[in-house]
Amino acid sequence: MALIDDLRATRTQARSRADEILTRASTEGRDLTPTEATEYAARTAEARDADDAIEQRLADEVAELRAASTRTAHRETPTSPVLTRDQSVADWCRGQGLVTRDDVPLSFDRYLRGMATGEWSGADEERALSGGTLTAGGHLVPTPLSARVIDLARNATRVMQAGAVTVPMTSSTLKLARLTGEGSPGWKTENAAITANADLSFDAVTFTARTLTRVVTLSVELFEDADPSSGDVIARSFAEQIALEVDRVALRGTGTAPEPRGVLNTAGITTTPHGANGGAIANYDWWLDAIGAVRNANFEPTAHIQAPRSTTSLSKLKDTTNAYLARPDGLLPMLSTRQVPTNLTVGTSNDCSEVYTGQWDQLMIGMRTDLRIEFLRERYLADNLQYAFLAYLRMDVQVAQPAAFVVDVGVRA
């Protein structure tokens, strides 16, 4: 918290300095001098950077708390085929009998060290698990360690933090039923015949595991200096890179094979444009309208997901007295990710972005619990003194109820 307080103090000082420059020029009835303009731009950038750092720090703390929860022993084992954000894949694997021993602390980091260097000192359990897993398709990471990395990736993924659910997949395809129509009850008079009403109607969403590949490079220094007892330094490096791509594809995936289809390109969502050439953020109305649109579709929104630039623009809004605008009641948590671009073209504008609002438990991320890793040897070690790993993870994205989502497009700073 001390670091966050320091960042907030830095942000306040930078904003105050920028305001002083504008106020002085306004009082004197003149434009900014070149020196003042440079100083104003520097202080504005400093405040923006502090804003982004605060948000990232808070997100990291939330992710760490959730990651810590996956290490808590003897939690209730999930039995549902769908996992909420607070349930772990590791516990689900244990309940499915995919993990037969959970009394021994295992380390993904020690496992990779052994794979890369052949040195298994202090990693007897990891070495025992690795037996027989080397194949032409790389190392099949043992289920307890795969689940650990997947849980870390889930904790770092913005759509998961917003409430998206995880569907563990034990095969390449999986069907889940979903409700498509609720019908309606009817009233009857005494002794009158009962009028048949529409029944509940269902269909199915089909998950098809798509292959997500990621090359992860780690310095030799990190391998040598990271405390083996920490168990998570390298695992987090893998998880954070996986999380970035899961966010991107869950929000903006094209649906053109082999890429899954994300929220933006799913038929039935509500898309809200803001002018032929996009529109600049002037107040909180777009966010409040998106909340209302989701509720009008009979869903309850849980969060907004947007670019850091949009969050910063909102925090800089001022009223006629030059005071910062207070957030109105009813706004949802705002989660930022750089996977929402800020260079989209709308009409003549090429600096547009998007804001995603929804009931996020209607977004389902199918995850195969198998993770394969191929150690890439000579090139990276010789060129940059790095170890490199090619990781394969199979997953899919499905939207259970498209009407639960609103995407604002053409959002400018």
C-alpha cells in the first residue's frame, strides 16, 4: 500500500503542476509558452503513467490474492463442469481423480529447471512426475503443474477477473447445454382448460479445443537467481503471457479458424457506435447507458473492460470549476487491458477504442488441462543467453448469452 500511496502522491503533484501552468496562462490571457507547453505535456504524461501504475499494482495484488487462494489446502472440491473465478482448476482436477497426490508441494519452476538443464537436485518429486512425458510433441507437463499454471493465467486474465467462467475440457470437444427460451406461465379461471404455454427451450454450445502457442524466453540469470523455494517466478512468466492472449481472443477473437470467436464478433451482442468518426469521452454517460442496455436485456452487468487510455480519460474529466468530476453512483468496476486497442479506424479517425460491458459469467473459457512444453535449445542460448520454451495450450471461447454484452465502439480519448 505504501507504493500505491507514493504513486497517488506523484499523480496529485503532477496534476497540480499541470493545472498551475494552465491557470497561470489563463489568468494572464495568453497561450502557453513553448517551455510551458513542454512542461505541461511532461506533467500530464507523468500523471497518466502514475494512473496506469496504480491500476496495474492493484490488479497484481488482486491476482496474487487469488493465486494464494489456489494454494489453500482442503477447500471444497468443485463438482460442476463450470468453474467460477473463485474456484481452481487444480481443485477440479483433484476431484476428477486427475491428481492422485496433493500432499507434496510441487514447483513448476523446478520442473522447468530440470527439463532445461538436466539438473534435478532438490526436485525429486518433479523428476518422478516427468518420467515418460517426453514425446515428439514436447513434454506433457504433469497435471498438477499444468493446473497450477492455468490457475495463475486465469488470475491474471481481465475477463476472468470480471467474472468469466472456466470450463475444464478433458477431450478435444465438449458440449454444454444453454437456455435459449424461458416461455411464460399463464393464468386460468376455475374449471377452465389449461392453455399450453411455451416450454423452456435449450440448445448447446460446442467447445472445440484450439491450439494456442507461445514462445516464452527467460534469461539464464533469472533461472540462476530466482529462489527455487518461491515456486512461482517462472510459472508467472508463462501465465502472464498466456493471460494476455486469452484476454485478446476472448474480447476480439475473429472466429476464423484456428482462432476462437470473441465477444466483439459474436452475433447477438449489442454494438453501440459513437458517431461516423467516433466520439471523444466527455462524461460517464456511455458507461451508464451500457449498464442500462445490459439490464434491459434482463442481465446484470458485472464490470467494464477497456483500454487504459479510456480509464485515464475518465479520471481526467473536469467540471466548469476545473474540479475533477466525481464518479456517479451505479458505475461498475473498470478493468483495463492493453489488449483493447486504441488505434482502430472509424470513419476518418484512426485513434478509436472500445469498451466492453456485460454479465461476464455468460462468457465461457474452455481450457484443456493438458499443457505441453518444448525446450528450444541452441538459438536463444547462443544469441541472448536465454532459455526459450514453446508452450502449447488448447482452449476455446464461447458466449452463452450474447444479449448479456454491450460493446461501445468509436471511443476516442
